[in-house]
Amino acid sequence: MRIVHNPDHHRHDARHEMYRGRLVPCHETPDRLAFVLEALRQRPVGVLSGPEPVSDAELRAVHSPRYLDFLAGAWEAWVALDPANAALDILPSVWPVRGFRHDVEPLNFAARLGLYSFDAGSPMVAGTWAAARAGAACAVTAARAVLAGEGSALALTRPPGHHAGPDFFGGYCFLNNAALAAQTLRDGGAARVAVLDVDYHHGNGTQTIFYARDDVLTVSLHGDPMTEYPFFLGHADERGEGAGLGWNLNLPLPRGTSAATWFDTLDHAAQAVERFQPDALVVALGVDTFEGDPISGFHLRSADYLRLGERLARLGLPTVFTMEGGYAVAEVGVHVVNVLQGFEARAR
């Protein structure tokens, strides 16, 4: 397995996020990746390397140009407002909700920030763009490796990506690594690609990007959005639209779901992937389904992630993994490597 590591991930190191009406230390921290690297040192799985460059054109295949321009210049614009802002994280405070226009980009920085975001829990800092772009490069490089004949590859990166849409960020996500991997596979010759999201939280950004397309199947099993973030997408009746009708499958599950029920649902998701007959698979790999995760609510245990890897390998597809959530930080490394180890053992 090729493991493409983001050398710039630590540059996204925010101080606080808004959570339930108060500022709290960020759940999404550089330690998440540090623990995965340590687990890989103890149990080597695959070959670790850095990413190849990603082009602006490759990013624009998934994200809108004006959104990318905003992300690239956000920190400089923030500090230009007041040099003292260099000591503060960027957090949005105003949004264009129902009845407001989205087509006009305001000149005011706070307004532009709100235009391109959907929550106040995803702070930006000086290194956010560099970290996110390097993460996108990891996803594209991993997909290129699979196109070149690798059976599987992992984009080992943060910040995560599956909540980021064509022109919005949120849920700690700025660029959608799973979507970038899927698009790279398509552009490289895979006629059909499936994206299977196993994070606790629905991958609303990935769904939005591919919702009207019939060449990419999106399947997600996640916490029920009636009670779980991101709340406003992820319901079972969201099946795609236009050419994409029938090619989006959401499998929401209630908080407190057992491992047994979760794996039964995973089988249902895997069967949908098999019916689609894709040429390649992208797995949005969140390990926040762990019973000890501080912001989630399923009951998987550490050994279950070996089983998850084995089940994914049974699909028999060239596979790109993108690292998503997992906030029981000390256990993230064990769980990610368990998935890879289970996958590799079954794939041999």
C-alpha cells in the first residue's frame, strides 16, 4: 500500500472552535496525524512517501475558482484588516441563509468568510491553506498511484475533507480530498468510481459535489442528521438528482448504534457498491465511530477496525483511502493502522 503523508499538516494548528455556544480547544489537532505516524512506525503497513504537486486545474475540477481564491488569500486579507489579527484565528459570524443572495461576492471580509462557510467550528490560521492544499496533493497522488497499478493507497492528511463542498468549508474541512481522489480516478480512465464514507458524520460536501452525476456513486453510513452534525444533509430520502438520481445512498443510524448493527449496515453499503460495478473505490475513512470518541456516538471497538479493513478488501477494488475524522486522539493511530492491516491481510 502506498501511504502519502502530508508534510505541511501541522501548519493548520488552530487554537479554538465555537462549540455549543462557547470557545473550546479544537478537537481537530496535529496530534491526530502524529499518532497515526507513530502507529505506522510500530506496525509498518505500506510505503510512506510525500505528495506530488497538485495543479490549480485539478482543484478546480472539484471546487469553484472564487472559493479557491478566497481560501488562498484569506489569511492575508484577515491580517490586512488589522495587524493584531495575526494573533487570532479566523472564525465566521454571519451567513447568507434563506432568501439571501449567494451569487455576489461581497467586498467585506467577514461577509465573504460567511459566504464560503457553514459553521463557526472550523477556524482558519496562517497555515490552513498550505496544509489543505498539501492534503489535496496527497489525495491526488494516492489516486495517481492506484491508476498506475497500486492496489491501494492512503492519503494520510489533515485537515479532513468530506464536509467541504464545491464552494464552502465547515466541519474542519476546506478541500474535499475524497472528491479530489474520485475525480482524479475518473480523469485517469476509471469509467465509474464509488465513494464509500464510513465516518460518523455525513459527508455532506462529497454528496453535494457528485449529487447530479451518474459516474460517481456516493454511499454514506453515519449518525442520523436529525440529531447529529451536520444536521441539514444525510437523510435517507436524498437519492441524487437529474442524471445522478439513484446514485446517492445515505444510511443514517441512531446515536448508540452497536457494532453489530453498524457492520450489518456496512454490508448493505458494500452491496450497493457492488451493484454499481465501479472501476475503483474511494473510502472516506473516519474512525470517529469508536465508542470512546468525544464528539460521536457509535460503539465500535479497536478490534472492529481490523474487521472494517477486511470487509472493504472483500470488494476487490483498487482503493484510495482518505483520512477523515477521529477525535479520541490517542487511539486514532491504532484504529487507522488496524483498518490498513485488515485490508492488506485480506487483499493478499
